[in-house]
Amino acid sequence: MDFLRRIRDHIRHFESRYPGAIFLALVIALLAVGDLFFKATINDYRYIWYRLYESGGKALFHFFGGSREIDIDQFYDSRTWILSIKHQVASVLAMYALSSRITWKRGFYAVSWFVIIQLVGIIKYAVAIKLSLTNPDNLFAQSEQTFHLVLWLVPFITGMRTNNLPLRITWKQGATHPQGKYCLLITRIFAILILMSSFRIIDHIVTHTFFGESFLSLWEAGSYLSNEILRWPVIHGANIVLQQFMYETYVAHHSVTDGLTNIYLGAPCLGKGVLVVFSVIILLTNTVWQHKLWCIISGLAVLILFNIARMSLLFAYVFEFGSSSYNYGTWHDIYSSIIYLAIVGLWILCTSNKTHSPAPPGTYQS
């Protein structure tokens, strides 16, 4: 019993120092195990989850006078796009970490926020139906980005109000958080996400209002350019790797192919979000700028090499077994779990260096 009591006390002490860290680890572990061993079951649950949004959204649409509806899934490849699962998980974890200093209150806030998110998701589906009747091209920008903005904004405001924090904590050098560096990092990341989502919404509305639907917004133009920049090293790197293993491959547009087997590198597979998250975490870490720059450059190189290896292995797998194999989808998705683990490992390596930036005089850093 003393041994169990010591473990409990240790967990409580760790939880008090890093609110939400244990919960985060458990969620990531469950998602990783589920993705690796129970993928089909999870997909079934996602489909049921999606149907909840669909039925609730359609009912809400008709309740407010909607007489005609359209299948919004025709605009997307995945039928579960409406869920924004990763964004929901991030928002709930942030609410848990930032909402209170008391563990049970954090749990209550997180569960309550998760339930509210589902109601907001149903509203989002109803709005998406309404938007798709008039202008399907604006569906993602107007409904999805607004939903993301809500996911970032509510935990951020809750954390700021609960801890009585001024807004300048999000940018002031040497600022501290009463719940520690972990919560300060989350607060700053969510502030950046709020700015990004707000910019995407405003940028889209302004561009398409004044220049029409055929004109690319600043975000869309930047996204297209960054896609081309990131796609080049991954595709050509995978082609070089495969040629070293005697595959007669060549690059064709956005694919690596040998004429029969073909692996297409789509924009979602570039992992831009992962690269941005890693870069932002390093930027917000308390080290000197030379160290930040070196960590970001080397870290991005490692993550791109991971993507090259992923594309090469997928080509070899499809070459041997075909893309219709059930395991193809599994191996394709395992990359997401591996890459997030890689980010954690790279962050630990980068922050283990003792080259910290000096704090202002009289400032205590937790």
C-alpha cells in the first residue's frame, strides 16, 4: 500500500507541476494503440459520430425553415471531415490544462467543453448545408475555419480569465504562467492559432468579395507556393531512395511512379501543420535565437526525411501487395503517430541544451 501511495503522490506532484500532461499522454497513447490495432473499429465509431452530426444538423436546418438540402460530402473525399477530430482533441486538452489549478475542476471543464463542441459541430453541419446551397466553394472557409476559431478561442479565454492573466503574456519576453511553462506554451500556441484562423476567415471574405471566386486569397496563394516548395524534396528524395533499391522509378507531376505502380503526394500528406507546430514550439522555447534557428532547420530536415522514408516504403508496399490491401491504409496512417512522437523527441533534444536566453532583471521563470 505504501508503494501505491508513493506512486499516487508522485503522479499528483507531477500533475500539479504540468497540468494536463498526464491526460495528454493517456489520450495520445489510446489514439496510437487504437490506430495501430483497432483501426476498423475506430473508423466505425467515427462514422457513427459523423451520423450524429449529420442527423442533428439536418434536423436543425429544417427546424429553422430549410426546405431543401444538399449532400455536402460531395465536396470532400472523407466523410468524417466535419468532425475535425485532431482539432477537437487539441481544444479539449487545452481546456483541461488551462481552465483551473484543481484537477477535478479541470476534468469537469474538459468534459463539459467536449459536450458543447458536439452541439457546435451539429450547428456547423446545419450551417454547411445552408452555405452549400448558395456557394459550395466557400463551405470550408466559412464553416470549418469558424469552427476552428471557436475551438481555439474558448480554451484561451477561459485560461486567461481563470488565471487572471494579461494579454501581453502571449508575447512578453520572460513572462510566466501560474501553472508553469507547459501552460504558458499552450497559451501562446493557441494565441497564434487564433490569429491564423482569424486571418484565414478575413482574408477569404475580403478577397472573394472584392476580386471574385477565381482570385486566390493570400492564404491560398501562400499555401499553393508552400506545397510546391515542400513537395519537391519529398518526391525527388523518395525517387532517389527507390532507385538505390533498384526500382525503375521517375517523377511524374506530383507522383513517383515506374509506369505501373504510382504514389501520389497530395497536399495533406506534406504535413505542413506538423512542420509549423514544431517550429512554433521551438520559437516559444526559452533559448537563444541561434539555438532556435539551428533546432528548427535541423528538425524540419529530419521531419522531411521521415516523409521521404514514408513515401518510399509506401511505394515498395504497393509494388509488392497493391493499394487495395487493407494494410495499405494502416501503414499510410501510422506515419501520423510516428511523426508526432518524433516532434516530442526533437523538442526534448532541442530543449535539453542549456543555452537559455536571459530573463529580464527581477523576473522569476517557473
